[in-house]
Amino acid sequence: MQQRPALSRMSHQEGQKRAESIYRLWLMQWSVSEIAESMHLNRTTVWRCVQRVRGRNALLAKSARERFSDLAVQIYDMTLQTIREAWRAYHSSQLADQPRAKSLYLGRVQAGIAILTRFMPDLQDMDLEEKIAEVEARHKGIARVFEERRQNERVLPHFPPTP
């Protein structure tokens, strides 16, 4: 009896990375067929990965704060991806003698950096967060004191000693 070779299974982390790569290409407007062909996958597998990632990022089931946070992360990630791709193009050997094309890519890098600076908190925001943390700590301390007083004021039933 001949044994079949063991199928190699992809780890969860490898699967996540593959799904993220597929979704990144999807966001860059690649078609399902193009992604499948470039990654040597079945088109159905690609489409399922896109749907799975989109499902994890579903906006309708989230609060406004969660949606805002998720969108900010997506914008941040897409901006970094744009900057990376613009730097790659800027440094490519094909553009070595094309200063006009290089300046366009450099402009994209600068635009990406400008977008990222909007995510950077200013001193007032950081000061406000510190004050909020202090108030929350004080609130917890006060709540703890009230709880201790409430527990101390409870009347415990007194049972006579048993003979």
C-alpha cells in the first residue's frame, strides 16, 4: 500500500497574512482574477478571503466610535502603503533618467506624510488624556472609599454563642 504525502496546512498566522495581502490588492483595485493569477490561487478562494476580511471590518454592526477608529486605521494603513509604493517607484531604475516622473512620486510621498501628520496628537490632546486619566483614578479611589464605608455600616446579625 502506497502512502500519500502529507498535505501541508497553512498556519493561522500565514492564512491571516495571505488574506491581508489579498485584501490589500483588492483595495488597490485589482480584480479577483488578477489576484488569483498573481498568487496562484483559485478565484473562489480569493473572493472568500475578500469577503472574510470585509466581514471582520463590517461597519454596520459597530458603534460610531468603533467605525471612526476602524476607518482611521484603514486610512493610516492605506497611506503607509501609498508611501511605500511611491518610494519604490521613485527609487526604481526605470525612472533614473526621468526627473519629472520622479518628482510626481516624491509629491505622493509628501502628500502621504501630510496625511499622517493629521493622525499625530497635539500637546493639548495628550494633556487632556492625562487629565482624564487622573480624574478616572480619583473617581475609582472615591468609589472604593464609598464602598468600604457602605460595607462597614452594614449591620451583621449577631448570633449568641452556641453552648
